[in-house]
Amino acid sequence: MSKSVIKAILSPIFILLATSVSIAQTPTTLGQPASSDSSRSAASDSTTRLKAVSIKAYLQEQPLFRLTTAASTIDSAQLARHNPSSLLPAVNTIPGVRMEERSPGSYRLSVRGSLLRSPFGVRNIKVYYDEIPLTDAGGNTYLNSLDAGALSSLNILKGPDGSLFGANSGGVVLLSPVGVGRHSDQASASIGSGSYGLIHQQLSTRFQVSEKYRFSLNQAYLSSDGYRDHSAMKRKFVQTVQRWNYQPNAELRLLGFYSDMEYQTPGGLNAEQAAANPKSARPAGGPNPGAQEQHAGIFNKTLFGGIVHDIQISPWLKHVVSLFGTHTDFENPFISNYEFRKEKNIGLRSYLNFSDRSKGDISWMMSAGLEVQKGNTSIENYDNNQGVRGEEQSGDQLRSSQHFYFLRFQADLNKRLFLEAASSVNFYSYSFRRIFPEAENRFTPIHFQEEWMPRLALSYVLLPDLSLRASVGRGFSPPTTAEVRPSGTIINTNLRAETGWNYETGFRWFSRWVEADASVFIYNMKDALVRQSLEDGSEYFSNAGTVEQRGLEIALKLAPLLVRPAGLIRSLQLGSNLTLSNFNFGNYVQDNNDFSGNRLTGVPKSNLVNYLSINFPAEVSLYVQHQYTSSIPLNDANSVSAIPYNLLQAKVDYRVWLGEKRLNLYFSADNLLNESYSLGNDINAFGGRYFNPAPLRNFNAGASLHF
């Protein structure tokens, strides 16, 4: 990024900062805001002030200020700043994290990595839903099954962390569904609509039935016609959380969701097609019909749930155990075939926390546990006769098994030095047999070598407002079932797991009106998995030698004006988040092509997010977000790149009180600069079909009633 571009992007922030500092010098009334359920003043909006943030990262609630890990949290107030129909804008504010949407419903998520491989959207990340893994035994995560309004918060731990969470080489995402944390009785209904036929409806209720039993239910419907031809989507979603505190020290939770989602897949375009008509779906080419002709799309019905038992056995001993399962019916009519999947997954996770409750200068905690998952998947491919299942092509059954054991020890010395040592040992295997055309009776087993994932880390409070941290850890990410048996239908038993060591250091500065969080890391990955595509658009995967990842992440948040009862501006917050990624292939030769030293496919060198949040009188608020993304290499040869782009988004909220009920009205706009860009690219695409053009300037509005 050139100096002129940086200056153009940052100058508005500096102007606002200078203005805000002068405002902050005027007398204000500071203090804890009243509850948002009862207060009718600007002080009720917790997003207008900085506070000591806690995060549940390692089996307990911890202050973010002293955490040994590069981590970010997105709470309900931050989610409310954005369009309620999608997690994407909020997630993309986090340094080191990138979320894409190729078409409505088709998401991709990466943490500190590329989207080299993302058959079902999430790459090298372990995702948890409360205490239950959302990532299944085969490594797949159907993140797009969730409704954004059904989550109260997201915690993202960046960098490989298998010490407590098993196989991952990018990071861990901890989702908290509505109803799990502390809450008061309330109900709400919302409706929103927008450009390209967007409709989003939600109903939510949570209440305490008795002294020991609490109940939460969320229902949502989302649909869109899409910006491009053949890109419509629909999703019906329901979620429940039920909590029974049968003893003061024990809770039994039942939680889960059902999601019925379908979306059309318009397919990638080459540069000429995208320039001529960015709204078009992939046309016919050579012997292959077009996406619209083949009714290409995804149909996913997923039932997910489990039971969590949480008990404080004694002041120093806690036990948590969860039993869970998933059932998915998946259909994918594609250019070359019509695929049917049935996936079943069961598992158990259990751990013990041993805590030192003495009030001395040294305190400690030790955690030990295990996690086990088993998966059974049948995959059948048929001819696709314009959206109708035809003759048999091939069918396979895969069984996945993974389990790991973990042990973690932490010590806190004088509330200043925090030490952490942890490790897990991971076991992964799968087996397969042919169903048709020639059925096999026996399964062929593939076993991976057991992998240790140690982690050592510390944080040190150098000054009351400044903490330093450092860590070293090992990542491990085996191929998923969707990579072992991809849409090309050939089972690849030669794929190896990605492994590597991550070295990292950083600091946090949390003062009265400034938060700064910075990290620098080096991660050397071996056997990186890379997506390749065939002429008909089907995909296959291969290992790409080594990848050298060096990165810098900076998050800066300023609140020069906290909360005051009078004046035009009642509160003000602004910030900038910067990601610099120097990711390159190391030794990578494929099909006599030497890609060694090239930039890692799918990763921009720089990404900058600036945002501004203002509260005005009469409970009117404004949120503005700007994102700059540099060029992105789209193939391993680095011969084609997506051009840089700037996104500008804005949202206005207005609260109206109707007795004890609260009516929220909002209006939001996306891509205000009317940029032509591709938010999700098909990397290494055959025939140069890399581009999935994103919507131009678009708008939406909605209302929600809380009572």
C-alpha cells in the first residue's frame, strides 16, 4: 500500500481524534451506565465507553488484559452495530481474521491464514458452540447454518492452540448462543428488508420459569434474491437453550439448533465475463453446461445439539462434561454431478479444573480432560440432469475418528506474572469403502501418527496499564473428509496433515480512554493443503510443501468522550485495526512448476479497518466503518490478482420507548463507494474463473420490538 493511500485512509481518523480530544476536555459526567433494560439515556449504551473486558478462553473467565494469547471478543453491543442478518461485517473488524461471502449463504472464514482450502467455508479452525464442538469429527464446520441474531458473543483465539481444543493450525472460535450467559427475562421480535430482496425476521424469548429452570428460544428466517443471477438463498432456523440449576453449585444445560438452508451457487466468472456482466451466473463453456442450467446449489438440513453438565464439586474442584451429536442431510447439484451426503456425528468432551483458592501471593490452576468424536458419512454422486438426479457415478462411505487428551497448568504470581504450560496428544484416523458402482464389504483404514501440540506462554504486567505477552505453540490440522473425498469423487489417501510451530509476542495497553493490542508472529507450516480445480469445476487437494507466515496485527480503540448527559455528542468511540501479512510459499513444486517464494494464494498483504461510533441526543446513534483490502493473489503462480478495494458501510439506529417496551429502528448502507470487487474468490480456478462479483451500493432497514 502506497504512502498516499495510507495518508488518505488515516487522515479522517486523525481529524476525528483531534476533534474528539478537544471535546473530551470539556466537563463530562463519567460513571457506570444504567442497565439498558431500564435506562433511557445515552449512558445505557455500553459501546460508548471502554471497560475491563473479560473473555472465557481457557475453561474459565479471564481478564483480556492479562491473557497470554492474541485474542478478540465480539459482544452483543458490537454485533448490534452491524446489519443483523450477517456476522461478516463484525468479524472482519478483527485483525488477522477474514470472512468472505462468495454469494448469499456461501461463507468462508480464516484466522491467520489463506483460503487455500475451504470446501465448506472454514479453514484450519476449531469452532465451539458453548462447551460443544461445532466442528465435526471429519473437520467440517457448517458455520453458515447459524443465524447471527442467535449468538450473544464470539471469542476468537488467534494462532494454533491445540492444548485444550484439539486439531487446528489457525485458531479457535468460541461461540456463545443467546441464553447461556447472564440475562434478564425479555422477548423481542424483529423484521428487516433490503436490496436484492433481502428479508430477515427474528423472534426471541428468554425467561425464568422457576427458581431453578430457565428457558431460551430463538427463531429466524432469512432470504435473499441475490445480486447475481442464480444466487437466491433461504434459511429457516430455530435454537433453544434450557438450563436447570438443580443445585446451587450445579447446572444441566440442554442446547441445540435446527437449520434448513438452501442457496443457489452462481459459480465463478473470468475477468472478461465479470467486466461484461458482473451479475451473470457462470455460463456454459465447452462440454460443460452453465450453473443456472444445472440448477447448481446447496441444500443443507442440520440438527445439532447436546447436554452439558457443569458442577462445582468443591471450592477447588470443578467438573464439566458434554455429550453431543449432529445429523446433516446435504445435497449439492453441481456442474458435473449431483451429490448427496448423509453425515452423523457423536462425541463427548470432559474436563476437570483443580484450583488453588488460597489468598497468598501465588495462585494456580490445573486442567485435565479429553474429547472424543466419531463420524459416519455416506457420499453418493449421480449425473446431474439439469437439477434432477440421473445415473450413478460413484458412492463411498467414510468413517472418521478423532480424540485427544489435554493437560494444562497455570500459575499467577503476585497478580503480575502469569505462566501457562499445556499440551495435548491428538489421534486421527478415517476409513472408507466403495458403495457403488462396485460395492466393497471391507473398510480401508488410514491412520495418522499421533501428534503432540504443546504450548508455553506468559504475560507480565509491566505497568498498571501495560501488559506484555509471549508464547510458542505447535499447530496440527489433518485433511477433512471433504478434502479426502472432494467433489472430484477420487479418494486421496496421500494427503498429509498440516503441522508447524508458531512463535509470538505482543502487548496490551488498556488505559482510561485508550485500548491498544498488538501482536507479531512467525508461523512455519509444513505440508500446507492447497485447492486445485478441474475443467468441469470439481476440486481436488494436494500438499504444498512449506509456507512461511509472518504477520503483524494491531487493534487501536479510542474513547475520548465516554458518556455525558448533555451536548450534541453524548459519547464517541473510534478505532483502527491493521493486519499486515507477509505469507509466502517456501519449498513448493507441483507438476514441474516451481512456486517457491511466491505469495500465499488468497491472502492480502494488508487489511485496514477504521470505524467510528457516535451517540447523539434522543437515543440516535451512528456507526461508520471503512475497510481497505490490498491486492490478493488468486493462483499459486501469482499471475492473477484481485485488485485492491475500499468498502464503506454505515448504520443509523434510533430507540423509541413505548411505556416499558423499546422499539429500535435502523437504516444501514453497504458499499457506499459503489466499488466493483469480489468478496469471495475461487482460487486456482480452472479457466480463470476466479471472480464472484459482490453487490454494488445497497441498503436495508428494519425494526425490533423489545419487551
